[in-house]
Amino acid sequence: MNPKFVFATNNSHKLEEVSFILKNKIRI
């Protein structure tokens, strides 16, 4: 697994930010 992904899952708030950013990138 990607270390950054594991780090994000350890931080629920960060996970929300990451998923929000990923959704924006997918839309663009």
C-alpha cells in the first residue's frame, strides 16, 4: 500500500481532505 494512503487513514480528518482533493482532481 502507498505509505501516504496509510498515513491518511490514520488521520480521519486528513482522510476527508485527501478524498475531497481526489474528487476535485477527478472532476478536472
